[in-house]
Amino acid sequence: MPAKIRPIGSLKTYTAGEAEVTVEPGRTVRATLATLGIPSELVAGVFLNDVLIDKDYVLKEGDILKLIAVIGGGVR
């Protein structure tokens, strides 16, 4: 069974606008991001079951991860 990645916000541009992509388990989140072409530094948070996890977490079968993008802006 594959794992699933759900990019939120601007990260969907790296998945052609798809709300969910299927990926193979057994790799770290960081390696999976690289495979998808998502720069790791653009991902502010990775959540598994609504719990923040590290990008070095190894994906397991059936995992569903949400990726939250870095938000820029503010006052200068």
C-alpha cells in the first residue's frame, strides 16, 4: 500500500494542482520531497495524523502526510 502526500497552499504548484499524490513508502520525507521536485526549505511543517514530524521520518505504508508551506511577508 502506498503513502499519500497532501500539499497545502502554494505547494500544490509542485503537484500540478493535485490535492493528493501517491508515493512509495520506505524513503524519508526529505527524499520524497526531492523526488516530487519540492524544495525542502519551502516546507515549514510536515504533519502525520495532525502531529508535526521531522523531515527525516521514513514513510510507512498507509501514511497520509500534510505539507504546509513557508509563509512569507510582513512589515519592513
